[in-house]
Amino acid sequence: MGSRLFWITPFASICALLFAWIFYRQMLKEDEGTDRMKQIALYVRKGAMAYLKQQYKVVTIVFLCLVLLLSFMAFVLKVQNPWVPIAFLTGGFFSGLSGYFGMKTATYASARTANAARKSLNSALTIAFRSGAVMGLVVVGLALLDISLWFLILRYFYPIGDNSHNLVIITTTMITFGMGASTQALFARVGGGIFTKAADVGADLVGKVEKGIPEDDPRNPAVIADNVGDNVGDVAGMGADLYESYAGSILATAAIGSTAFLGKGTLQFNAVIAPMIIAAVGTLLSIVGIFFVRTKEDATQKDLIGALGRGIHISSLFIVIASYFVVQYLNLPLGIWFSILSGLLAGIVIGKATEYFTSSSFQPTLKIAKSAETGAATVLITGLGLGMFSTSIPVLSIVIGTVFAFLFASNFDIANLNQGLYGIGIAAVGMLSTLGITLATDAYGPIADNAGGNAQMSELDPEVRKRTDALDALGNTTAATGKGFAIGSAALTALALLASYIEELQVGLMRMGVTVLTFANGLAIPFEKASFVDFMNYFHVHLMSPIVIAGCLIGSMMAFLFCGLSMNAVGKAAGRMVDEVRRQFREISGILEGRAEPDYARCVSISTKGAQKAMMLPSLLAIIVPVLTGLVLGVAGVMGLLIGAIATGFVLAVFMANAGGAWDNAKKYIEEGNFGGKGSPAHKAAVVGDTVGDPFKDTAGPSLNILIKLMSMVCIVTAGLDVAFAFMK
């Protein structure tokens, strides 16, 4: 039965890619507007593609080096499956491809959205959202396609039959292509984040604060670089980011299912394909939900939030019903369905909490706007306090969701650890099951932002900018919600990856000919009877171990070190951008009067070089530190490293995303005419807060969830090396 139902996975991937193509073609048929609008869109498109081309050159070199290392581990040291180097490449390729398609769509959609805003708010929303849906559907479509192909290929080379251990080999091999996706995603997120925020900060500090000209004014030399940055960071980077989140949660859950139901025949196979099928059904329902997104002409921010929420809620409701029948059809324990429900509910709570703390329709953001009347210092203090306080609800929702997902799947038997961990993994799948539409609401934001920039630079009617600003403010809220959603799913996925690391250790031991756990007291436990707890005891992993504690501290440090490096990179690149913008205002006569055109290309080049140079160290540290920790501190140190990174990284990422989103929307609320409006002292103070919040929410914060999962993936891929090195000591 399960074998037949599996085919819904490749079917859903084809449907997602087909509808993405349909939405893309529909968008291209829309009018791009005036010649000036087309010219500005072309500037942005060329800049974005030039940056992406340069980034992919750098990433290709890194990938080739890593493939050589993985090949050495597989074919010389024989501590890794020979399929891993190829799987690693495909993961990175599809991750990069999803970002490329999303960004290409966004750069064509922004001018068309601005032109549609000349007619009505609903027309602009429809184009922006459907274009964002291209990103969402491409991500889930390519991920499901990649997973389906690898499962079929490996199943051919490792026939299941009566050998249930082959399913363990298949799933643990498949999970390693997540390392390729995570590596590509980290470079895309960090590099894109540095690019966009260097340009944004430079444009704001000189243009808005020093010269007092409007946002997205064509007289600002950094304005094109700012618009390019929205695409390379918030579209291409985000697409690659959520590709690996989505694929990672499915693969980690499948790997745990192969051992949680080991030796149970059909039930084991069904547990492996269940996350794939649930994700596939969620993809089909996301397509349905996309068609429910529309709004009225005089919509408020709450109306717009409701319009996007309608599609997500309909998709979520249907996935709750559909997943029940999937679980029943596969004869899995009913508790698995409640675990899926736990993940979905946790995701909804995180989304609503983020919306409350970052939208200008609610009190927290309005308090930041009010504090701007007394200066930049109070804006910063209020925003930092709000960001810290806002972590409570997401953290508690993940805690409660994790506990209940574990208990439901384990039938409230804490000793049934394997099935409980499977429940946590499938809760992450449940949370991300409707990613096709939730990512659409996130990707729509940068398109709306660019549409506003195009409207301003093309000097369209002020009513057009008012409409695009309404969509942009909504985009800030949906982007913050999407980031909270991504980091929440990352926490659940990372917990599942911890279990997958133990499974990979078991495979590593088997490659060395070890099939029995022999303890110091003489106790011997065969692998087929050993539990996760037995493996933990074998490798001396417990809370009182100084090695585990040392690993925890290093993991916590990594979250702050990573953020520090990326924030400093933004500061340096932004400093160079500020100097360049000031130089152009000083040396190119007639810019402020509109008689001369700034050198936009020079600013794009500065951001590109700054991003390419600065992204290397933090990205490589995420790969090097887990490897060194495993070699020096062993398995116990690695477990501590991952636990510390998950705990600290999750909370820090929520804090940064919410604080940054609230600062941004507080500034926009003042720009609408409140507390003195544009150009007032309150506005200048709010711009400072927004400037600080930009690298919070768009560079350091969203990169943390990739950091967590990449380190987990690296540890899984090098688990065999950890085992081999431990036996050599």
C-alpha cells in the first residue's frame, strides 16, 4: 500500500513546478509600465544577476574542495558511503537553483507590481503574491523531486526485501545531500544579507538622514544597490535557506523512522515514506490555498494580513484532515497524527506571536514609534527590550510542541525514545508541510519593496507609492513571520538531526566491522537490540560529562561568533558604501538637483565585493568547527556542540528577527504621517533604529537557522570520521 502512495511525492513535485511556471508566465504577460519603470527594473535585474553569478563562482570552488574531501573519506578512508559526494552536489545544486528561479521571477515582477498599483491595491497584491508563490512552489517542487529521485535510485542499489538495514543505509545516505543544500544556503544567506544591508544602511544614513531625501529617491547613488540587495538577500538567499529546511526535516524524519520501526517490515517502510507523502499532500494543498488570497481596495494592514492568512489557514486546515487519512492508510500509530498536529499548531502560534510583535497594527511596534519622539537612544532600548521579550512565546510554543510531539508518538512512554524522536521529526514536517504558500507570503515582501522603489524612482502618482508602502509594510510582517517560522522548524529539525547523527555513528561502526556495543563492565549489546540510550552510554554522553559541557559552550559561542562576524561585515561594507555615496554627492555636480545621474554601478560593485569577501570566514567556520570538535572532543563533544548551538541559536535568531522587524515597521508607521511624519526628529530617530535592525533581521538572524542545521549536517557526514578517529586514539 505504502509503495503506491509514495508516487504522490513525485506527482506533487511536478504539480508544484508546473504551477510555478504558470504563475511565472502569467506575471510576464502583465504590463511593466513606462519606459522609465522598465529601465529601473533592468538596472536591478542586471545587478542581481551579476551578483549571483559572482557568488556561484565562489561557492563552486568551495563545493569542489568539499567534494574532494568527501570523496577522500568515502573511497580512501572508507568511512562514508560512496554516494555521498554526488548527493552533496545535487543538494547544493537544487538549493542554488531554487534561489535563482525565485530571484529571476522577483526582478521581473517588481515593475509589474508597481504598474498594477496604478490601477488597484488588489491587482498589485495579486501579482506580487503570485510571483512570490513561484519561489514557494519551486522550492518545494525541487526538494520533493530531489528526494524522490534519490529514494528511487538508492532503493534500486540497496534492495529492501527482507533486509530492513538497507532502509537505514538509504535514509542516512539521503540525509547527507542536506549538507550540500545547507552549505549553499549559508553562503546565499550570509552573502546576500551582507550585500543588501550594506546598500540599505549606506542609502539610509546618507540619503535619508544627512540629505533628507525620500527613500528610494533616484538621486541616491545607493538606491539601485539597495533594490538589488532585496532580491539577492531576501529572495535568492531565503529560497536556498528554506529549501534546506524543508528537505532536512523530511530526510531527518525518514532516517529516524528507519530505525524507530526497524525490523517491523511494512511499518518501517511506511514510516520512512510518511514524511515525504505528508509534505507532498501539503504542497498540493498549498497550491489550492494560493487562489484564496485577495483583498479589497481600501484594505487596512489587518485586512491585508487577513488576506494572506486566509490562504495559509485553509491549507493548514486541509493538511490536518489529509494527514489523518495518510497516517491511517499507512497503519502508523494514531499518535503520529497528533505529533503532526503539534508541529502545525506550534508554527501557527509562532506566526501569530511574530505578527503581534512586529506589525504596526499592534501595541509593541507602536511603543517603539512613540519612543522615537525622545530620540534614537530610546528607540534602540525599546526595540531591544521588545525583541528579548518576544522570544518567550516562540520558545514556549516549540517546547510544548516538542514535548507533546514526543509523547504522542511514543504513546506517552518516555522509554520509547526512538518513536518519540520520530514524532519530533514529523512535527517539523507538519510545520513545514504548507511551505509552498507560507514561503509565498515571505517572498512577496521583497517584490512589494522593490515595487515601491520603482514607483518612487519613476516619479509615479503618490497614491501608487501609498499602495506599495501598504504592501511593503505587510511584507515586513510576513517576512518576520517567515523567519520565525523558519527558525522554529530549524529547532525541531535540528533535534531530529541529533538522532540521525547517532544513526550515522551506528553505520560508521558497522563499516569498521563493529556490530556489538561492548561496555567497560563487560556488558555486550548487539546493534539490533541497542537503543539510543545504549549508544549515548557507549560514547559517554551525559549531562555531567565535562566534554559535553565544553561542547555546549562552544556551540553557544558559535551562534554569537557567527552573528558578530556577519554584523561586523555589514558595518565595514556599509562604511565603504557611505563613503562612496558621500563622494558622489560631493564630486558629481547636479545629483541633488536631478540634473546628473549617479553612478549606480559603482555602489552595486562595492556591495558585491564586500559581500563576497566577508561571507567566507563565517561560512567556513560553520563547516570547520564541527569537524574539529569531533576530532578533538569526540562524539560527546559533538553532541554538546549541537545542543548548545540549537538552544542559543534559536533564541538569538527569534530575538534578532522580531527586533529588526519591529524597528522597520515603526519607521514606516511614522512615515505614514504619525509623530511628525517624514523628516521629523522622530523619523530620523526611527531611521537609526531601522538601520541597526536591518542586519539583525536580514543578515545575522536568518542565517542562524542555517548555521544550526549545517553544523548538524556536517557532523552527520563526518560521523564515520569521528568513530574512526576515536578508535585510533
